[in-house]
Amino acid sequence: MKKITGIIVSLAVVVLGCSLFTASDNSDSRNFQIVKSLDVFNAVFKELDMFYVDTIDPKEVVEYGIRAMLAKTDPYTEYYPEEDNTLKEMTSGKFGGVGSVIRYYSPRKRVVVVEPSEGNPAAEAGLKAGDVILEINGVEMVQEDRAPNEMTSYVSDHLRGEPGTTCIVKVDRPTSDSTYTPMEIRITRGTIRTNPVPYYTMLNDSVGYIFISTFSMEGCSKDVKKALVELKQQGARSLVMDLRGNGGGLLSEAVEVLNFFVPKGLDVVMTRGKVKQAGHTYRTNNEPMDLEIPLAVLVDGVTASAAEIVSGVLQDLDRAVVIGERTYGKGLVQSLRNLPYNSTMKITTAKYYIPSGRCVQAIDYSKKNVDGSSGRIPDSLTNVFHTAAGREVRDGGGIRPDVEVKIDDLPNIIYYLLNDDLPFDYATQYCIRHPQIAAAKDFTLTDADYAEFKAMAKKRGFTYDRQSEAVLKSLKEIAEFEGYLEDASEEFAALEKKLTHNLDLELDRFSKEIRKALTEEIVKRYYYERGGVEYALKDSPELEKALEVLGTPEEYKRILAHP
């Protein structure tokens, strides 16, 4: 009880102390409200602990209150208790464990191995994608009353541990007849580090390619530098930097990567917040590697945060052509604040601004809708800024690419297939029957392979709800209520005939998209993440456009010039 009260009092001191640095909020009224609110919170907890009919868990209750409080801010402000190593792992990119991607597997209500990471202990010991985890060191991994995400975390916690310790994992391994064979796998845990550059290559005689998956760990810029050096040695005279799917990470690492391509001593990122301490200017401190090499940066709707800094700064300085879809729009900066008892708070303290003066933040979390959600800033309320060459750019909605490449949305059936684990299960069976396949860039599914998948889907009784059918049903009900149904009966009958669910028809109609999803799943089983990236490049409109722009120097210069 004393410990919890101490946390609350200490938190009061921290919050009150921060408020005193804020000139605009330095009123007696606000300070009184802060102290009053914390006193009330403290009193509520003491009364609850003393008089509530059942015994409460003080740690659980207080942490729930903290998380509810933070939910009023933004998704990036979070509390980490002493025992939570998530933050350390996020920033270092290292942890002790077996090195395997896992997820909840609904058909077995267990956790399944998705991908043993290449070169890590799990893969070296023989753990395979599709293995269903039964026990870890004698502890049965059963769901009980855990939610799927809680079940996955439970298994993950048991797989992790100090490097050098032993982990005995009992699994059910799928067989060719769709049954399972139990087996035990002994794994010696190691220090696991996420690879921020899983794939880089020469696309042709002169164009290099680097896929950067994240900036979330210290030293990832060194991996980028290594790839860049090797590609230049292989003859790269232009470069494609792929930031699609990159959710960001450490701002300092983003600045280091920028420094490879822009001059030393340049102010590239500025942060500004409510308190003076949140303001900072990040400048390039090293000599660049190459100021002249033509650059194309690929982005999409998932490109965010530090990845947006890299693409946005290069755009502002007219140093690269940005190609793809508008980025996510996260222009917020988080700082770590130490709390009592070795707990930590990651808190949004500032917004970042790139050389043109713009901030790319797309969502205003200070304004909440009735349902508690926050909406994107409308394009009509964004402001115009200019690049170094005078090109027009805007704030408030992510990075708009210089060359937009619209990617078609995936058909609904793909999401339902994935949700039912059909591509995953098919890939498992395919790997059992095929010990080897062609290189990732050369591998294709045959018509016979796809026919097998269709047969699997039908045997499993796969169905899915089509939105068109649901809307038609709703429309018929409205028409009947308003008295129009009888007059429009023929039209409705024709629509029903066209929109009636037909699995064979749907699997054939969207065969291209489904085959691609199946192939990517299979390729990753043999060649891990790098294989998935390599395969995806086979049919990439963004990459095709990048090669076109880089292959036409006049077009490259035209895009980057003042209109």
C-alpha cells in the first residue's frame, strides 16, 4: 500500500513539476486542479483498497488507471512498468530468445510458428513454420481464458530468456496427410537482433536497391551504410531506397541515414513542443558518402515517423524523387521519462518539422469525435510550403510522393482466406511435398498447384460474407418497407443472380491476387524475409516507375526542378 501511494505522490510531483515549466499553463487555477485531481485519485484508491468487498490487486488497478489516463492522449504515449522489457527491446532491437515470429492459430487454439528468423537459434535448431507449440520447458501452452493476443504474449514470454539458457519446445509438426507428429526441439537461446536491412541487390548493371524495414534499433544506419558501400562497389550509379512498410523508429538513426546523401552541417529536423526542453535541432555531423548519386525513395501508406523524416527531408532538399502512395502522417516525437521504481513513460513531447518548415502529422489527437476517435486533418486545411528548389509541398497529411503510383486494393476474399489460415496451411503442406523450390525471383505456382489450393478451400467449407450481398439485402428491406419492392422485383432478381456467392467463380476471378499471396507465403518458408522482399519486387509498379525515372536523367531532373 505504501509503495503504490508513493508512486502516486511521486507522479504528482513529476506532473506538477512539468507544469511549472510551461508559461502558458502557469496559472494558480491549473496547478490547483492538478493537485486536487491527484488527491482525489489517491483517496479513491485508498477507499477502494480498504472497503471494496473483494481484495483488489493494487498494481493491476493502478496500472489500469494509468493506461486509461493515457488513452486520452495519443496511441504513442505509453507506460512501461519495471518488469516490462518492451521498451528496451524496441530501442535496442536486441533481446534474449529463440528468434521466431509466432501468432495465434485459431484452428488449434494454440500458438503457431510463422517464421523462424534466418540465422537465429530457432531456425538453427530445426523449428519450422507451421509447428504448433504445445509445451515450453514442461509448461503446457494452453489458452484457458486468455484472449488470442494474450495467448501469443504468454508463449513469447516463455520463449524468451537469457542468452545461453536452454529452451525445450514441444510442438505438433504437420504431416503430409494433414495430421500432426509431436516432437521436442532443444534450443539454446541467443541474443536476437532484428535485421533492419533484410535485402539489398543490384537491379541491373547500374541501379542498386536497398530495402530498409525499420529504424527502430540503435545502429541500423550502419547496416544501411554497409549495403550502400557494397552496392557502389558492384557498380551502382543510382539507388532505389525502399521504405514501404517501414513504420519508423529512432530519429537519430534517420538523421544518420540522411547524412549519407546530404552535406555535413545541415539542419534536417527540428522538434518543437510545449516545454523548451522538447525543442531540438538535428543536424548532419559527418561527411556524406555520396552527394550526387540519383535517388528514388519508395513509400506507401504504412511508411511512418522516422521513415517519413528520411523521405520528407530528401524531398524538401530536392535530393530524391519520392515514388508511391501518400505516407501515414506521423509527425510526433516521443521522449522517455523515468518514473519511480524503475518504471518508464514514453510520452509525446513534440512535433517534428523538416527543412521546408512543414510538419507531416495527419491526425489531430487533441480533437476527439463523439465516439472518442480522432480524424485526419482535411486537405483543405493544410498549408503550402516549398522545397529548396521552390517546388510546392504541403503539411498535415504525410508525405505526398513526387510521382504517385496508385496500388489497387486487395479483394475482400484475400482477407477472409488469410483469416481462415488457408494460405498459411497450404504453404505448410506445399513445403512438406517440395523440399526445394526455385529461387525466390523465379518461383511460380503452377495451375495444378492452384487447383490443389482451390480443392483445399472447398474441402474446408470456406465461405465469406460479401459486402455487396449485405448491402443488397439491406436495400431490399428498405424497398419493401417503402413499398417499392414489388415494382423493382425483376431488377432485384437480376442483381441477386449476379451477386450470389459462388466460391469457384470468386477463386477464379481473383486468382492473380490469391496466387500472389500464396506464392509469397511459400517463398518466405524457404528464403525467409529476404525471399519475400525479392519475390514482391517481381510485380511492383512503384519499382517499375523508379527504374523508369532513374533510367531517364532528363525526367529525374525535371521532377526535381522548380516548375
